Amino acid sequence: MKETEVKLDEEGFEEIESSGKSPEQPAQSGSGNRPDFRIVQTDRDKNGNVVYANVGGMWRNISKNGNEFYTLRIGQLKLLVFPNDRK
């Protein structure tokens, strides 16, 4: 697989911490806020029933330029997720 490096700061994507509580821009911190999406891992209990274990979450963010992206957290791993809208 070919690796490519993308300069995100040139695209105008910069994660910002918002302390506002307005509906348009809720606070975006990695802890304490309810994620927009939950990340779960499937497992089975001793009776064979499916059990879902929460392993992380994904929060919606808006960059300073108004571009939308998501912050994905799984344990200590933090990733930025961008829409694949380039043509």
C-alpha cells in the first residue's frame, strides 16, 4: 500500500476547542461530552449472547474555515476523520 502525506493545515482544517454551549457549536472536548457516534466492539458472553462493549466515540467538529470533520477516539487513540469529497 502506498503511503501519502497530506498537509491538513494547508486545507484549513484545524481542531479548535469551543467552550460555548450554543446549539450551533457545542463544547468539543474528548471527555465528558456525549459523542455524536458511539464506537462499539461485539463480543459474546458465556451464554453465547451478543454483547456490545463501548470502546470509543466520534464527535463532530467545525474548523475555523467552516469545514466539517470528526474526531474519532478509541481508547487513547485519537484520529481526525474527513469526508472523502475530492474529485
